[in-house]
Amino acid sequence: MPIEVPIPFDSIPLLAALRREDREAVAPLCRMRGYDKGETIFREGDPADRIHFVHIGRVKIVKSAGARDVIVEILGPGEPVGAVAVFERLPFPASAVTLEPSGILSIPEREFFALLEKRPEMMRHLLAGLTLRLMMVNKRLADLTGSAEQRAARLFLTLADRVGLSTPDGVRIPLTLSRQEIADLLGTTLETAIRLMSRWQKEAIVLTEKDGFVIPEPAKLRE
């Protein structure tokens, strides 16, 4: 559903560089839409005719792998969604699905590239961001090696590094993931994810709470 709010240019690093006249020109083309948890923003194979940015909430990028889905990455506020496909003018190679209620800003691909032609600094920023994104995706693929427990340890350490909050009880990760989503992130079965998370709960390695996870001692995940 569309949301009538000011366009949050300053909260999105790539768009923060826009000058006032550019913002005034592009604002009527922007679409801000609210999504409930579990809604699809775009599907694998859809034409990449708009570039999307996360304003609020979190989005998972899901790639079909036979009978199983694999979560390639998780994106948060300020990050572009599907930018590589838009930049290369290819269909989206994966689906984008909200992990929680989210606000997504989108701009038509043609108008977005017209902006890039006028603002070389934006193009440089975009290329740097895409390079980092590709490096992160490659790291995710590398993280799908090793045992399920090793992959889970790397996953939670990465989440702790990206969104973790230091508290007296340990590092809190304010992100809710179902056991199926954890399995998809690890490239394993639901049963394996359930067994592992149950054991980690008993051993106080990773605690599952209603609003996320707590890692009492991150060093245990590095062992």
C-alpha cells in the first residue's frame, strides 16, 4: 500500500548526495510502499525496472535452489535491494521478501540512470556499494561450506557484527528469524536447524527470544 510521507533521501546513503533540485525532480517519481512481514517485493525472474531501497524494516534475498530456498543476504535500512540486476539491466536473480513490517522506497530504472548521468559522484558511490555487495554475497557463498554448526556460528557472528547491540546480558540481535529462515540461511534442513538451536538454547550459546536473539558469550561461537 502506498505511504504518503516525505521521501527519506537523507536516510539512504546513495540518495543523500542528491542536490535540492534533483530531489525536487525525482520526488514525484518515487514510490514509498509499506509491506507486512512475509510480503514479496519482487520475485526471481521479474524485470528489474525499479531500484528499491529499504527505509524501515528488513528484507531477505531468497534464491531458489531446487526444492529448497537459500537466503543469500539480509538487508536493512538505507540499503539498496536488487541494485546489481538494475545496474546490469537483467531480470532479478532472486526474490526479495520482508522479514518484518517494512517501508520500501523505489525509483523507476530509467529515471534513476538519468540521475546517475547527471551526478558522477552518485555513480561512484553506487559502484562502490555494488562491489561491497558482491563481496558480501561471495562471502555468504563461502559461509555455506563446513558443518551446519560451523555455518550457524558464522551466521550469528555476522549478524552480531552488522546489527548486534551490546547489553549486560551479551550481544542482542534485534531480528526475528523462524527456524525455517535459519535453515534457509544455512542451506540445511528445518530439522537440523531446530536441533541445533534447541541445543544452543540449552547450552546458552545463542538464546532465542520473542524479539530476536542473545549471544551471551560470542567467543563461544568462535571456538
